[in-house]
Amino acid sequence: MSEIVSREIQLTTRPNGLPETSDFTLIENTLNPTASDIVVKNLYMSVDPAMRPALSNGQTKLDETMQGGAIGKVIASASTEFPEGSYVIHRAGFREYYLSDGSDLNLITLEDESITTHLHILGGTGLTAYGGLLVTGQLAEGENVFVSAAAGAVGSVVCQIAKIKGCRVAASCGSDEKVAYLKNELGVDHAFNYKTSSISRELHAGLPDGIDVYFENVGGAHLDAACGQMRPLGRIPVCGMISAYNNKGARSEGVTTLSNLIYNRVTMKGFVVYEFNHMREQFLTDMRSWMKQGKMKYEETIMDGIENAPAALIGLLQGQNTGKMLVKLADDD
């Protein structure tokens, strides 16, 4: 196969606070595939809040093409496992083309769903919500659930799983438009804009009997308010601390109510998605069933072109997305 020019995004300056587009550079990389290479044309890539700390702590290398979840189509291959025309998911996003030996690719088998759903509701995002709520959060039928960042990719799935399980759900978000989405589309019982209201008062109004499970995505003031209203034997699965990601050392705003965890015997536990890999088949079965029944909905915020990947990440950190933030890299020819 002849050489390929791939446009790619590199981090060239470590951000201080909220990243700026000037911290990133768009470069052109010439690839020369060999007969043994699997050539992947990336179609969509994901941007996620967890990418932010890595920009400052050194995990994301300067002047190297960034990593991130992506779905691509194999356009050249001698592999029987990943034949030409197949779809794959991998971690080499932030680029238009990728050469692989197959060790870092996973084949996608599509049913009735859109291919993009494998970057969120049927992918790591959905599994994060599923395992974090049902395993780490030990959710029981009919409990009281609070979800922060509830209109985001993970939070919106958590809200819907909790409703499927017969729970009462309170949800926070950052705009009145998202409040309407959570109430009218996702069917949560109580939603509020944390920027214009008191988190504590809203939780008292929405969950007057207290919180059994707080699905933590934000930290800071949200965690402070939730800890004070946890019920005995409550659980706090900690998925993220997005309010802290732009701070030096990702340090969160102080929490003053942790003493309430003692006598209420509340468990607060962090988790990561790979803990739930053994559940993937059951997860896919459940999610596809819920989607077909109309019990599981999703939204996508899609920006077009690799050149807009930095803006998509910055927009995500500013809450400009509803549901999953994606970047479209190419048409599926």
C-alpha cells in the first residue's frame, strides 16, 4: 500500500488550568504501511474528562500524538482476525490513520445499533455506569439515588439504569436546558442546575428521605452536600472528580461533612472500568435489550474534523456537551 498522510494532534504545552487550543498542535505524519500492518482509517474518536489530568501530570507526552478511544475501519490487512472492511475499537485516537499489528485492536460486531454507540453507551462509558452503579454502588431496587454530572455520557446512563431498577433519582447538571433533558427525556424524578441553586437544598427537596447511592462524578461542593445526606449503609461509588481536573494536582475543593460517614457506616469507594470486563457480555445483553425497549436513550455531541479535537476536549471540560462528546474524523465510505 502506498504512503498515507495522517493528520494528528499533539500536546505541545502543558496547560495551566483550563486547556487552550494553543496548547495543542495539528501535525501531518507520513505513514508507510508494510504487508504485515493492519491499516485503520479512524471514523470517530472520543474525548473524556479523565484525559485532563494526564495533560498536566506527564502521562500525556509532549510532542507525541495523543491517545484516546477511537473506532476505525480496516482498509488494508492480511489478518484473518481483522479483515479488510471490519470495524475495530482501539486507544489510538487523535489521528486520522493508524497502523497496528492487531494486538491493541478489538473487533466490533454490530447489531441494530449505530457504530458510535460503541464509544459510549455500548462501550467503556456504558460499562463504567453499569459496573459502577450495580457492582461498586451495590444498587438495590427502589433506593434513592443522586447522580452528579447527570447529563454527561456516564451520568445519563446511570440515571436510566437507576430508573429501570425502580429507584427515585435526583440529578444535577450545569444548565436549564440539561435540566429539561433529564426530566423530560430521561425521566429523572428531580433535576437541578447546580450553578443557580443550592445543592444541599435541592437534595433535601428531591430526596427528602436521604441518599442511598451517590454516583460521584464531580467532587467538591457536590460531595460535601451529598455526604451530609447519606442514609445508613449508603454507598458512594467514585467515578470522577471533574470539578478538580483543571486544578494543580487535580486537588478538589474541601469537603467538610465526611464525619457523617462514620455513624451512618457509609462506604465510599473508587473504581475503574476494567474491573468490570468480565461482565461485558451480560452488560451488552442488558443494554441492547433496554435500548430496544426504549428504556435507554442517549445523546451525542459531535464535532467534525481532527482539527477540532482539542476544542471538543475543552468544550467537554466546560460542560458544552449533552451526552457523549465525539469527534467525527471521516465518512464511512
